[in-house]
Amino acid sequence: MSSDSPAAGDGGEQAAAGTSVPSPSYDKQKEKARVSRTSLILWHAHQNDAAAVRKLLEEDPTLVHARDYDKRTPLHVASLHGWIDVVKCLFEFGADVNAQDRWKNTPLADAEGARKMKMIELLKFHGGLSYNEKAITEEVANGSLYEEADKVISGRLFRGSGCLKGTAITAVVVAAAGAVAAVFLSSNPEATTELINLVDSYANVIITTLKN
């Protein structure tokens, strides 16, 4: 009798506390289940099974941000294949339209590469950017594009008509060139050379005006 009492007492104390510590095996099972669900949603996105994708997301909405070994999301997978219904479902659950994989490709970049025109329209409607557009947007946000324009313009103005760096003209041209570059490059990923020529032409106009 006395030998059974401590065991019963211990069990009673645990029940009274109402707490339990998950065992290592439980944690492993939970992680395995998570990995399994990640694989499932990526698979169903690949197979154009919108109903299965929706069911998984209703059970676990965080799966909309699932990633494979290349950091590709279900939206990347569905966009590449042009599965409109799957993509619409993913957007309902908050998919990141500009998520980037390990190569910095967005879902729109994948759709453009596969020439899925309807998908391209849908992704752009939801604010999708291609790789180059996203990179330029980030550069404009942190000022690096303006810094590059400033270097080119300042150098041309200095060589053309003396030390004009810091004048109001330089400031205006830098702002204008930065704005034009953001719009121009976003629609033409191969336009870096054109940007330099454009900025150079701005500087030439100002130099000519000042000389006159």
C-alpha cells in the first residue's frame, strides 16, 4: 500500500498541475507532419488541384508560405504552369506575389519565362513584379539608383563646364534621371546602357546651355 502511494501522488500532482512536457518523439512527429504538409501543398499546386490546395490551407493557412529546397512557394509552382484557379486560391490565403526563390525569381518571372500570358496578367493585377523590376524598386527605395545617376551626371558636368557639382541644376537632373530610370528600366531589363546614354544626354544639354 505505502509503496503505491507516492506513484499515485505523483500522478495526481501532474494532473492537478494540468501541464505536460512534449516528448522528443512527439516533436519529431510534429516536424515530420509539417514537412509532409509542405510537400503535399507543393505537389497539389503542381498538379493543378485547387480543391486539395484549399483544403490544406483551411487546415493550416501558414502553408501558403511553404518553401521547397529551392525556396519556391506554391505560388511559384502554380505560376510556372499557368494554373489560374490554384493561384487565385493562394491569393485568397495571402500568398506573397513577390516572393523570391533561391535564384531571386518571383512568380511573375517564372510565368514570363514559361510565357503564360493569362497568368502574367493575373500576377501583375495583384502587384507582381519580375526579378528586374523588384530589384530596381528596391534600389530606388534605398537610393542606390539615384547615387549611380549622380556619379554619371556629376562627372559629365565637371568635365564639361567646371565644378558644377552641388548646384541646383545637378540636383534637378539627378532627381529627373532617377525617376526616368525607375520607369524605363522597369519595362526593359536590358536598358542599363540606355540609362547611361540618357543621363549623358541630360548633362550635354545643360553644358551647352551654360556655355551659351
